[in-house]
Amino acid sequence: MAPVSNFDEVDDGELLRRHLVGDHEAFGELFRRHRERLWAVALRTLGHPEDAADALQDAMISAYRAAGRFRGDSAVTTWLHRIVVNACLDRVRRNKVRAAQPLPEGGPEPVSSEGDPSKVATNMAVAEALDALPFDQRAALVLVDMMGYPVSETGRILEVPEGTVKSRCARGRTRLAELLGHLRNPDADPVVPSTSPQRADRTRGESGT
Amino acid sequence: MSEGQPDRLPDEHAALDAVSADLRAFAAETPPMPPELITRLDLALEAERTRVHPATVPVSRETSRRRWPRLVLAFTTGIVVLAGVSVGVSALWRGQSADESDSASNPGNADNPELAAPDSASDENSFGAETDEGPKTTDKSSAEIYYSGRDYSRTTLPEVGTSSTVNSSVDTDLKRLSSDETALGACFTAIETRYPGDVAVADFAYFEGAPSIVVRVSQVDGGQRLVAVGADCGLTGADELYATAA
């Protein structure tokens, strides 16, 4: 089939079908459509740009190769998100195995230092607190609270029941509330030093809670 | 209140809503994909696209356009070696005739089972015969393959390809890669997919005690990357143990 240069009227499912019958441009167009959101999911789930980039590339190649196994039970974008989340999980596992080794480059995502200093500090604290969560809770919160996806859609992405998504979100928020200091004093400014995740952990440890 | 939130006390509600607000604010600051990542993904997709298409038949030698390795397989345990000499025991030949290629930017099929032995390898079981000339290269660009058996660390990784240490055997875990050109080709392809470019040097060795192939990749952006991969390289990915810019 000759490549089609204008995909404006072509939906995701049709792009996938065209990819499978040899349209060399179709998959690229499909991935381009969703890559910014997929990048955001990977970056917020993993916290490290280099890891997120690797996961996104792994996911893209996996999707390219596995397109023939897509059964159409969910939307194509749901399927792509699922592959990205799984690639993120693979990377987390790999990093755990090699925990003694530093990342190839850089470290956690540098939070922008521009703008309101308290906002910057809050974002840094949130990033650190998210990183402290178990993967399943973090992924659920990234999809529901950060990306704004409905619980039902998140359940399809994570391949778990809606109730599981809700409980993961609830546990994750509770943990974040502790780490960010909201739970002890909901009105407190979470960016003050005493509410940084590490500090909050130490405080809990000292108080025996 | 946040979606998926069970009943809680008012203070908890406020705290959890504050968390959700923090998360939303953090999400709003998500940076766009870096341009270099977009380029990297495009290159990786192009490499994958020309490697194999899920709906196509295996690429024949005649239609394969990749420079992929004609590798001297030929590693036989126990054979070897010239002590004190850095031995490039085989080369990946990126040979392909001009009429095979219709696009320089279009790599071929790393999984091509028809990879041939190097033209010069008259005895594929005696790779040591080539060692007196050092790692073999051609004007078509080749990867130098070493079997140093060295245990690299993060600090010594840049020395890949310069070691004079010679070992007489490849770790058992790496035999799959040392004895099967297709497997090694798939490994290199996985590495090059992650780091677009060409594997220039590979050393069957160890990395921090783990059996590893340590490679130097000449990247398409002009940079170089040092990568240590594990014994599963090429099976489901590069099995990367460590990587750093050279």
C-alpha cells in the first residue's frame, strides 16, 4: 500500500491496521499523536528523564512489534499507555536489580527553578514524595490525578478493576499527604523544610508513628 | 474530592484534596519531550522499520539493506591466544554491495539468518589466525571484537578496545553470543536501537563481576557511548547493565 501523507482523517485503529499491511508511515503518525502524553506518563512515573526516555523508546518498539497482537478490546491509546506503563515497570525492576549503579546520566528530573520559589519547592517535594511510593500507587496517581484519566480508563490501562485503581489512589494520596505534611496540618505550607519528604519521614520515625 | 476517594474525616479530606492539588500543579509543569528525544525516537523507529515489518515475510538477503555483520563466528573455547596482545579476533563487516542499498539511511535486517562469514575467514574455527594483525577492519566500517575477559568497572570502561589483557575463554553465560552471529547481531541491533549509531568495538568481558559485552557505540550525533550489556542482550532488549557517554 502506498504511504499516505495526510492522516488527518484517519483514526488510530485505522493507522494500526495500515501499519500491519505495510504502510511505513502509519505507526510513526500513530505514535506522534500520543507521544507527548506517553512521555508525560513515563516521566512522572519514573521521575528521571533518562529512564523515561528509555522506557518510552522500549515501549514504542514493543508496540511496533506487537501491533499484530492488538485485538481491539480497548482503544489504541489505552493499549499504548499500557505498554508504556509496563515499560516503566520493567525499568523500575531493572533499576532495583542494579540499584548500586548510578543512572547513565543525570539524576532525577530537574524541577524548573523558574517562577514562584514556593511553587518550585512544592514541585520538588512532590517529585520526591512520588518517588517514595510503590510503583502501582504512583502509576495510578499519575494517570488519575496528574493526567486526569478516569478511573475506568486507568483500570483498563493498568489491567486492574476500578476498585483496585481507587484503593491504589487512596493509599497513594494518604502516603503523599504524610510525606508532604498535609495530613498533620492540612493548612501548612508544604514547602517549608519541616514538610520535605525526608524530614517528614524522620519526624514520623522519631514520634514512633 | 478526588476521584477514587473513600469516605474520610474532614481533615483527611482536606489533606488528600491538597495532595491532589499538588499533583495537578506538578503535572502542569511537565516539560514537553526534548527535541533530542524526538530525534532519537524517530531514528529508532526508522531502524526498526527497516529491520522487519510485523506483517511482512522475512527480509531476504537481496532486499536487506543493512550493513549488518558478517561476523567471524569462530570462537571456540580453549583456542587462543596471543598473550600480551590486544586481539581483535573478528570483525563485523558492514559489507553490502551498492546495488543492495537504495538508501544510506535505511539500515537492514539484523535478524537476517543469512549473514555470511567474512570473505577473508577461510577457517571460521580459527579466529586466532587473524590476531596477529589485530582487530580486523575494512573500509566499509567494522566493529572490532575482543575477548579480553577483563573485569571492567565504571572507571575503566573507556579502556574498552585498548586492553592488552587476553583471556582464553569466554564466560559460559556469554557463549550464546560468542558462538552465534545472529544472536550477536541481534544484541548489537538492540544496543543500536537504544543508542542510534554503530557498535564500533565490542569486548567479551565482565562488568563489575558480571559476564558482559562491553561496547563502544559511535552515535549518529557524533558522540560516543560506552555500554555494558549482559548475557541476555538481544533477547528482549539490550540487557543493559550500565551506560555512559564516552
